Amino acid sequence: MSEIIDVPMSKQRDIATVTTEIRTITSQAQRLILEYAIEIGRRLTEAKTMVPHGEWGRYLREEVEFSQSTANNFMRIFEEYGADQGCLFGAEAKSQTIGNLPYTKALKLLALPAEEREQFAQENHVEDISVRELDKLIKERDEALRARAAAEAQAQAAEKKADSASAAEKKAKDEAKDAKAALKAAKDNPEIPAAMVDKLRAEAEAKATEAAGKKYQDSIGAAEQRAAAAEAAAVAAQTKLDAATKQLSLSSPEAAEFRVYFNHVQEDINRICGCLLKIKTANPELGDKLRRAVLALADKVKADVSEIK
């Protein structure tokens, strides 16, 4: 163990010299305390293997006057800092930084992983701060680690959600594409029986309805945009229906196309009403706004049809 330097008094001594000696002796004392703590822990660890089972608590109280927690601290200090002989002290010291710390600070640092202690002690100048400040730094480190772990978990969850949304969007687009293809096939082949046309139309519209329903579930706020799109689609369908009615007779091959559009309008109206009922239940104000839009569309359809003579 280190020896305390005894500097002879002289008339030339000044405050700087005395201060240096105080610091030197304090550092030596700290090293000695930690060394003694390690040695006490070493012998307590040895003694525990010799004491009969169930007698350890009594042995500590009656023979060495240590509490269970104090003995545990000494033994852990030994296990972490002194199990490999002389690792903290001497010419081949593994951690001079921790070797210079007092026992209480070395004990606090046991809360950190062994591979982080020396760097933590150096970066935070643990030798020069109080035990309370050291406690605070360790708590702040733990909180930062927990916050980072939570942020990483949230980022991973958001990434998975985004991937899922992208997959759902792709599926919806594919289903919409299939629905359009089925409608086009019905339009381009007027020889298909009316019953088959109706069946194809129903299947296509069922897929389109499912895709639209998934999008609706994502956000009620998007309902207004979908309503506007539905209105535009209805106007476009009405325009095509008016043109077909003026140019074709019911006995022509294009009559099949007329029936497809007519059924389309009826089914769209039913879906719009069902969707409007859900929106009004969740958001009455938005429901009233969309209801007025539907009524305005109905008035326009009526006016347009009335003009056909």
C-alpha cells in the first residue's frame, strides 16, 4: 500500500505547498480506503464459503459486526474491482481513474456496466464531484438510455405501420384496377347476357367498395375528399348516361352498357347513403355538409333528366 509522505515543516512553507500536500494525502487516503474495502470483501467472500448454511447472517452480526447490506457491498467491490489481483493499483493498474476514487463513489459506479465505468468516470470528472452529483449523473444516463430505447421502438413501430399501409394501398389499387378491367370487358362485349353483365358489375363493385372501405377506416377526415370524388364520378356517369340515352335505343347492342351504368348509379347511391349515415353518426357537422352536397347532386340529376324530351 502507498505510504503517506511526511514533509518536514520549514519557514518557507506557503499555502500552495500545504494545499498540494492536503490533496496528495487525501488521494492516498482514498486509494487506501478502496484497497481496504477490496481486501475486506475478499476475506468476506472466503469466509462465506466456510460458514455453515443458514449461519451467515449470525456470523456477520456476532463476529464482524457487519450488516448484510454492508457485507454485500464489500464483497461486490471485491468481485468487480479486485477479483483479479491488483487490477486497480500498482504499476500495472488497469483503471487508475477508478483506483483514485473514494469507496463511496466506486460503489456508486457499480450501477454501470463494467466496460463503461472508466470512460464514464473520466468524461464526467467523477473524482472532482460529490456523491450526490454522481448519483444525478447516473440517473440522467439511465433516463437517456430509456428514452433512446423508447424512441427506437416508436421508430420501428412507425416503420412497420408505414410498410403495412403501403401494402394495403397497393392491394387497393390492384383491386380497383381489376374492377375497372371487369367493367371495360362488360362494355366492350355487348353480346354478354344481361345477367352475366350484372354479375360482373356486382363483383367489380364489391371489390371497389371493399377498397374504398379500407381507405375510409384510415381517417374520417378523408371522407370529405371521397365524397367530392364520388360526386364527380356521379356527374361523369350521368353525363355518359345522358349521351347514351339520346343516341341509343333499348334494342341496340349498347343497351347493355346503359344497364351497366344505370345499375352503377343505383348502387353508388346506396353506398353513398350508407357512408353518409356512418359519417353523420361520428361527425354530425360533417355529415350535414355532405348530406347537402348529395341533395344538390340529386337536384342537378333531376333537372338534367327533366330536360330530356
